[in-house]
Amino acid sequence: MAMSSNKTLWGFLFWVKNNPYKSVKDMDWPDLYEMAKRFIAVNVTTQTLTVAPGINAANEGFGIVDFSTDIDFPDYGSGTAKWATDGNGVAPTTTLAGNKAKCEQSQYPDQHIGA
């Protein structure tokens, strides 16, 4: 079944949220990873997704670590915006270590920045 990138991301989150066997708050990384692997596997052709062969030191379970040309990580907004909008986030790199550093620079919901 063909899906847009938008439907891929939101569809995965919907599927995770509606898991009848384990709530999101009870999941750990291996649980979420296994769900992602299965969702990716069933949509691999229609969305050119990559299934990682397993969790290892080189990719930590991600099918790809070079995010440099496709996404931004969320960042703080400018002016009155609480978070950055399209194309204004923290730009990822081509390496796992570089992207970990970029995530440290990004904004997570738990930071509770001012209203």
C-alpha cells in the first residue's frame, strides 16, 4: 500500500499509540525499535524505508545514520515562536556521533520553555 511520507510518520505514531498490549509509557527502546522494524518492513518498498539488520554499535538500530539532507531536529523558535518551523531546526550530520551531538543542541518537549 502506497503512503505519503506524512502518512508514514503519523501512521506509525498512531499504530504505536493504539498498541493493545503495551502502553507508550510502559515501552522501552527495544519495544519501540521492534515496532518500528515491523512497520518499516511492511512499508519498505512504498516509502523506500530502510530496515536496520539489528541494534549494533555502528547504527544503534537505525537503518540509516546520515540524516544530513532529509530532516532537521526540532529547535528553539525565534521571536514569539516556541519552536522552529520548517527548515529552521538543528541540521543533522552524516555520522551517528555527529547526530547525537546535534540532538543535544535540539529542543525536546520536556524542556518546558516559556509560554
